Amino acid sequence: MNFAMSFIIGRQLAINQGAPASQATTDGLVTALMKQPIGMFLALFLARNQAPAAAPVPAGGTIGTAVSVVPTVSTAVAVPSHVKEGLPVVGSVSFTNAGTVAASITSFGLTLPANMDFESLTILEGLPPHATWSYDASGQITFQKMPTTMKPGSTITLGFEFLPPGDVKSCKVSATCVTAAGSTSDSKTTRIDK
């Protein structure tokens, strides 16, 4: 029996002999062990330290544990903190699956300021092949033919540029990714300096 195990058992015996837990030291161990007949010592130890009954092992010989694995999808918007009036806001949105399993994508969303001149809006880079987009007056960009699955460790980054409407003091950009496991979103605001 090693010292640590002996100390734990001796401490328990010292406490059972009426000593407070704070006084159950190595001296208590020696005293407790010397005062106990071995049969009583073992009976006390076993009564206090019995392990719970083990679950029966199934016929296959192994016990399995169900583990739920879900994708870890995140959304990140990047825009400058401020721009001069009349200059474009250039930014990006990234959708990343940092999980260890593929993510089933329901939709990607991007919202820019409302009532912009459609001609001032450009998706610069990162749009997957065959994917398209449209903008409505509410500021919502709708994507069509975007991927419906993201592999583990993959990222889709879309660059954009737009000229803010002339009457705004700030422009909020927000993005959302909806997956079978839930949704994720992010938003940032750019101040327009006069």
C-alpha cells in the first residue's frame, strides 16, 4: 500500500475515531492504524469505499457512449470603422466551418444599407462558381446557387464594395449563415465622416 493510500485510509479512520478532520494527519494515520485490528480496519475501509455495481457488459463485449458531433459554423463581417463621405465602403464577410464534420447550409444572408443605388454595389470576389446575388431596396442581398454543404475547415469569403447613400451618418453591414444545426450572425458599422 503506498503512502498516499495509507494516508487517506488513516485519515478516514482517525476521523471515525472522533478526531476532527483538521487533526487527521500522518500522526493520526499511524495512531489509527496501530489501534485498529486488521479485520476491523478492512471491514471499515470496505464499508466506506465500496464501488458502485458495474453495469453489465452487452453481448458485443464493449460499452459505447453516444457522442453528438455538430459543425461549428461562424460568420464574421469586416468593414472599416469610418470612411469619408463620397467614398465607398469596402469590406468582406466570411462564413467558416471550424468543426470536424460537414455543415448542411440552409442559407447565406447579407444585409447592407437600404435604398442604395444598385449601380454602386459590387460583390468583388469570392462568389462561388454559378452563384448569383440580387439586392432589394430594404438592403437585403439574396444569394442563389450557393453551396449547400461546407466541408470541415472550409471558409467562404465574399468581398463587397458599395457607395453609402448620401443622407446617412453610418452604415450597418450584417451577415447570417443558417445551418441545419442553427444559425450564426455578425454585424459591424462604418461611420461616414463629413
